[in-house]
Amino acid sequence: MAFKGVDYYGIEELLSDEEKMFRDTVRKFMEDEVEPLVVNSFHKEEPLPLEDLAPKLGELGMIGPQIPQQYGGGGANHIQEGLLCQEVERVDGALRSFVEVQSGLVMYPIWQFGTEEQKHKWLPQIASGKTIGCFALTEPNHGSDVAAMETVAKKDGDSWILNGAKEWISEGSTADISVVYARAEDGIRAFLVPRGTEGYTQTFMDKKGAMRCGDVGQISLNDVKVPEENVLPQSTRLKQVFMCLDQARYGISWGAIGAAMSCYETALNYAKEREQFGAPIASYQLVQQDLVNMLTEITKAQLLAYRLGRLLDAGKARHQQISMAKRNNVEMARMCARTARSLLGANGCSYDYPPIRHMGNIEAVYTYQGTHFIHTLILGQDITGIQAFTREL
């Protein structure tokens, strides 16, 4: 059954024809090309075949949609970017992670903080899907506490020497180019490290309960030599790191809606068809309550994401507003996945139905790009004026 959308408040009327056309193009591609591959990939924990899919994503403008066309991007607005993430994660969260990493965490810092030579060299390649990038920030001992990163970079003539380790890196084992963050004497710096650089090792992480259709890797840096031409010159502070993270968090806020839509639609259709005690389970009050709760929370999340997209397009969005959308919408999707899995009974545990797969993926999203509680503290500081991240003991 083709997906028609979940739109109880008529948000469709607020979208331009161009925005709807882009969404529909992405929706068709995901249903035709990706959805048939997902169950087997998730079951075997084998990444989707990006060597085939990535160039197709590039042709459809699904990689770097918000990057200017002069650098190979799509020149799209933030609503289109959000709708892209929604439609991709409705089918699989790992592929949404791939799209958002390429666009918001690899292309964005090169575009914003790189030289013109770096932009023209790397951005068109990544936008086309012919080159895959990763964002190497998280470390074995440091996730939320970015300022405490242990990876270091030391100047060595006209080059830099990097030492350290990164973990839980999307596309970490397959990336052709990595944006590696390290601590230097003058602050946090970003380095472009190509695959195959001496001392640079990329390893696939398996045995995961989430993002099983995607590549997640570990990276080790042992006296890795990086030339000065591969340093992003305008990325020297934590502020630039968080600017990148905000790009990904925005995409997540829409992607979570896609996952929730999938869970709701699956549960609704199942409840209308599944009979127990001589009647479809949709006729029972408690089941209707669950369905209504899911639809209500999805609708609230849609309005939050839509308004945030328009604020971003107008240059008026604040990073705390992005935190609110990421925090709320991921928690909403987590609830919808859990509720849908329960409504499907034993069938809810089968990979043949999407809720159990979304449950795993959403658990990862609940943690990465700022945990639920980190975003709580970001908002708490904003409304009280008091930071609660640390205490003197």
C-alpha cells in the first residue's frame, strides 16, 4: 500500500509546489529503490549498498540539498531538506543518517569554514555520491563533553601530526574523506583526512541493535600527517563544531517524524485488519486511545519542525529552538515506535514490520547529536539563565 502521508492539520497546504515535488520524488525513490533492501540488510547487519545508492541519491539532489549550486549542491531551502530527512527515515534511519552526515556534517563545514579550493575540490564529489565523507568527532571517552576531546594535533613544519581515536562514526569504516576534529594549541581544529593516509585506520563496528543498515565505524590516528592545505582555516573554536551539529539536529527533528509516521501507519492499518474476539482490534477503546495519542504527538512535532524550517530560511532560528525540536521529536518517535510495536503484539517483534526496526534506530538517535538530557540542559539554561552542565564538587 503506497504511503499517502500523515497530515491531520493540513500542513500540506503550507508547502510550495516545489517543496511537495521534491518530497514526492524522494518518497518514490525510497519506496522503489531502498525499501525492498531494508529488512534483509537490517537482519544481517549489512550496510545498504551505497556504492549503487549514493550516486542515485546524488542525481536526485538528495546529498547536500542546502549547499549552493555553485559547489554542486541543490540550493534548496530548509523545508525541502527537512522533508528529505522525513521521507528517508520513514524507510530507514541509517540512510537518513548517511544523508544528513554528508550534507550537514561533512559538506557544511567545508562550505562554511574551508577555502575556495577545498570547496571546489570536495563538495561536488560528495554531492554526486561518488565520494563519501564522515564527521569524526565522538571519542571512546568523550561524547557530550566535546571540549574534553583527547585527539591532538601538533604543528610540524608545513603539516600537522594527529594522534587519537574516534568512535561511533557514521560511515566511519567506508568514508573516502573524513572531517577529523582535534585539539591544537590555538583551539579545536578540523582536518580533512583522505582514506589510505598512513597511520589512519578505519574499522567497522558490528553487533549493534541500531542503525544496522548503515556503516558505523571506529577511527584510529597514529602519527597521521596532514598537510596545511587539508586544514579548514575558519574552524578553530567549539562554536564552529556546534554550528555543524545544529545542521544535523535539524535534520533529525524531521527524520524522527518520518519514523513515527511509519509506525503510526503500520499500527493503524494493522488494527483495522487484525481481529480478536470477533472484532477488529481498532474497535477497542484502548487501541483507539493509543492511535489518537500517536497521531496527536506526530501532529505537534510536524508543526514544530515546519516552523523551525521557516525560521531557518529567514535566518531567525536560534540553536536552542533546534534543541527543542530534536529533543521533542525524537522522544515522540520513541513513544510511537514503542506503542506501535505493542499494538502489533507478537508480530511487532518481526523485522517484517517496521516498528521494531525504528525502535532500534530511534534509540541511537535519542543519544547521538546531543542526548535527550543534554538538550534539556541547553533549554534549561536558556530559560533560566543558569547553566547546569557542571557542578564544583
